[in-house]
Amino acid sequence: MKLPLANTRDTWRGAAKIAKTNWKILSVTTVAQLAAAGAAVAIPFLVGKLLDQITHGTNSAQVTTYIWAFAALVLIQLVCTFVGEYAGQIFGERSFHTLRTNLMRDLLKLPLGTVENAGTGDMLGRITKDIDRIDFFFRRGLGAMLSLLATVIVTYVLAFWTSPLLAPVLFLPLLGMWPLGRWYFPKAIPAYQAGSAMWAEVNGQISENAEQAEHLESLGLVPLRNRRLRHSLTTIFNNERYTAWLRFWLLGVTQLNVLFPLLAVIGWGGYLKSHGLVSTGELTTIFLYVLTLRYPIDESTFWIDQIQYAQTSLSRILGVGTVPADRAPSVTSVTGKAWEMQDLRFRYGNGPEVLKGLDLRLEPGETLAIVGTSGAGKSTLARLLAGIDLPTGGTLTVGDVAIGDLAEDALHKQVALLTQEHHIFDATLAQNLQLAAPDATEDELLSALEAVGATWVRDLPDGLETNLGASQVHLSPSQAQQVALARLVLMDPHTLILDEATSMMDPNSARDIEHALGKVLQGRTVVMIAHRLFTAQDADRICVMEDGQIAELGTHDELVAAEGRYAHLWEAWTAQ
């Protein structure tokens, strides 16, 4: 499932909202660009006036006055252009900051199920390539577009002021651009949207290939992945070739459009001049205005193309915020700590039921081990207990409050999930731990590491301030999992869910850590998804799951004595 796109209306609304947030600096940019354009366009106007005066006779003092006026206009243009560009850069930076901040907020608010289903490529594409395109447009495009627009507006105003009879020829390029736009935009927008989606897919493939390079090599899948990547790149090439063809016609027709007014000024202007309806100065001024319009019209073809990129990227970025919430939390605190499942059911999408009517009560401070074969529903149950997914049937409550009614902060205080997948960020060890407790002291961080048996921290070159990551100190899988376990200790929830959390460690290390954790987690509710049965042996109760149902429930001794499914699993385990 791909993340949605914002529709055209919402995209422009989002852009307007960002502009409104920074309206003061945008106003400065607009006024400065209008003033710069006015100064630039006033020069041809004065040239025409000077020619008329020279034609009718003038003196050196008047010519000198015009020369000083030209110099003043050039100076005004330089100053206003600088102010407009500088203010435009500030506006672009602030707007980009607002957009980037909102994107990260929307990403972090996404339901976890949506994040998992979206895929790596779609997420990476929006965070990287789409952001880069918007970045360029905000930094360079907004100021340039304002300057071009101001130049066109002021040119038309002064042209009609100069000669209402001759000025209409300046509309000829616009008349030609209208059918061109009707042809170009319906073809370009879908092509650019498709291109962004294609790049997102390629980003995902490259990321997956890099992360799983060792497995791809060992399984002999490298040629297959290379063929898939080449096919995706070929598709992108074909799409880029198509958009280049569109741009070719856009640029070519635009170039022809700007030539027509020149011919019209010569023909129509000569006719008006021969009948005494325009002066030499007015004809010269309009001719210079036609030349003045050539640059903004030519430049607009580039920015029209960039606008399509920016609009497509903005619709993808704003589309993240259109994903509906999967719950409406209203409870901020819970008094009780007992868990209750009544006829608990769950299915992924429209698929078959994965959990089929579970009834179970979990008392505060109890340790429950969940065992069963692959596909029995163990990890799905863990996801529901952690609040990642919500039941599709029945009820799941903690302290008599439905799990879906808990606000995020309240949920994290109640329960935390740790899986076999560990995450180490490119930061110091202390910063990695403080993700769970930002205000934790150095002593608290060391105590948490000691609780999970991470004695190796003493051998790090800079202790807690050691930089971790691929280019720094690289932790082994078991060490990384110990850091993840230490985060749980720092989070201090009353319920912990360990989904094969020690599976990356050897059996002896895993048992030592679980014993160490047992001391720290005393008095807390613990749910362990166990693939090693010695973990289940130490639990208060053991839940055996089969086909999404609870097949057996009891203590280790009770289940062994019952000679049921668990007893057979235990016998097979101990025989190894």
C-alpha cells in the first residue's frame, strides 16, 4: 500500500498556508521585486520620452536630467533586487523549514501499520527526492517567479500608459501560451507524478539491496535483483524521455510566441506611426517592452517545468498528513494495571482471522510466556498488547480502559514492546539510550546498562559518549539488543512485551540477561514471546497458541503433567 497523494486543491491550500505563515517576509519580497521591476521597466519608458524630446528639440540640461534619472533607476533596481532576493531567500528557508517540520510531524503520527505497509521506497522518496525538489523551488524558484511576475505586470501597465493603441500587441504571447498550456499540463502532471513514484520504487530497491547484500549474495539473488533494478531504471528513462519531449514543445512554441510581437510592433506600429497615432518615442518604448518580455517568458518555461516537479512533490509530502488516524484516543491516565481479553479477534486487512476469540486475564506483576509454532498468532497478539494494531473484534483493556482509547503518552507509560529487531542510531551511546528517557542522568544510564549485563560499556573508548554507527564504533547484534533492553529499563512501563527479544544472542548470554532483567522487572507485568523453552519454564504461566487460539494455559509443571502440546514441545526441546 502506497501513501496517498494530496489532491490539487489541498496541495495549493497547503502552499498558501505555508505562505500565510511567513506573510511578512513574503510582503517584503513582493514589494521589493515590484519596485525593482518598476525601476527596470521605467528605463524604456524614459528612453521613449527622451527620443520624443530630441525629435522636437531639446537642450543638454534636459538630456543630463534624463541621464541622472537613468542612473537613479539602475541604482534603485540594484538595491531593490538585492533586498528582494535576500528576503526571498529568507522566505524560502522559513517555508522549507515549516514544510520539513510538518512532514516529520505527520510521519511520526502515522499509524505503525500504515508505515509498515507503505514500504521503504515510498517513505524514502518523500523524505529525500521530494524534499530536495521542494528545497530547490523554495530557495530559488519563489524569488525568481515573483521577479518574473512583477516584471510582466509592470511592463503591461507602463505599456498601456505609453500607448493604448500599440500595447495590445504584448498580449500576443499570452494568446499563444493559453492553448499550449491546455495541451501541456494534462500530459505533464501525470508524467511527473509517475516519475516520482518510479524514483520512490528505485530508492526502495537500492535501500533493500544495500541492507540485505549479504543475504542476497548467499542466496544467489544478486542477478535477479539487478535485473529488477535495471527494469525500473529503464522505466524511469522512458518517462524522462517523454517529459523531455513535452519540454521540447513547450520551449519551442514559447520561442515562436515571443517572435510574433516583434513582427506585430514593426507592422502595426509602422501603420500607426504613418497615420500620426503614435510617436517615435512611443514606438521605441513598446519595441523595448517586447524585448523586455522575452526574458521572463523564456525563463517562465523553465519555472513552469519546475512548478510541475514542485507541485507533484508537494502533493506527495502533504499526502502524508491526509492519512486518517486509526484511533481517537481520549484517556490520558489509567488507574488499574490488569489486562483483560474477551473474545479478542484480529485480521490483517481483508484477510482471514489471525486471532480467533481469545479470552485471557493478565494480573499485575505476572510473567506470561507465549509459545507456539510459527504462524500461531504470537507476534500478532504482542502487537495488539503494545497498541500497534487494534482489535477487529472483541475487547482488549488495561485497567478497564480499551487499548485504543489510550493517548500515546499514556500508552507508553503502560506498555512497551521489544522485538528481535534492534535499532542503533548514528549518535553517542548516551543519546541512543536517552531516546527512552531524555532526562536520564549518567548514573541512571549506567545502571540500566548494568541491569541488562552490558559490561562491555566499560571498554568503550569514551564510555557513554562513544559515537555509535556504521562509521564509528559498531556494536554486535547481541550488544545492540542489550542497548534496546536498557531503553526498556529506562522507559519504566508497568508492562513489558518481549517478542523473541534475546533471539540474536547465544543461549547462555540470553539466559544471563533474562535473569538480570528478572531482578529489574520484579513486580512488573511481563509478556514473553518465547522461541526457547527455557524462557517459558521460568514464567508464572505459559500460554500455548495454535492457529490463533489458546490451546493450553497453565504453569510449566501443570502443562508438562498434562502431556499435551506443550509437553511434546518440552520433550523435543530437552532432547536436543
